[in-house]
Amino acid sequence: MALLKSVIWTVGTGGVGYTLMKILSPDEKSFVDSTSESPQFNRSEAAEKRQAIFDVLKGASEANKPIYRMTREELEANRKQFVSETKTK
């Protein structure tokens, strides 16, 4: 009896899992649509944001205070100083 119960539970759980997988997984067309580049995504904006973060970290690494102790104004000043130094080189 216990063996029959465990087989029923195993088959039932597997069936529920398979059904959920079939219901929730996207078909090929919707998967391709969701992974293709959207027109509102701008690579230059992402590159600018990444460069700004790099500038802040680079400027903070040259400062005496740790970055988590700096104010927003100090971080911005360090970033501007670093950017002006790299542009003049």
C-alpha cells in the first residue's frame, strides 16, 4: 500500500511540474521577441553610465577618504577632476 501511495505521489508531482513547465515556458516566437533588442535601449547611454561609474570609482581611489565616507559633492568633484585630467592627456 505504501509503495502504491509513493508511486501515485511521484507521478502526480511529476505531472503537476510538467504541466506548470508547459504553461509557463514561452513559445519560440515570444522568447525571440523578448530577447531581441528593444528600440528604446540605447547603447551610448549605457556606455555613458558605465563610464560615469568608472570615473567616480577612479576619482575616489585617488582620494584619501574611502568612497563610502565621501559626500555626493566630493564624489562629483573627484569625477569631474578625473575626467578633466584624462581629457587633457
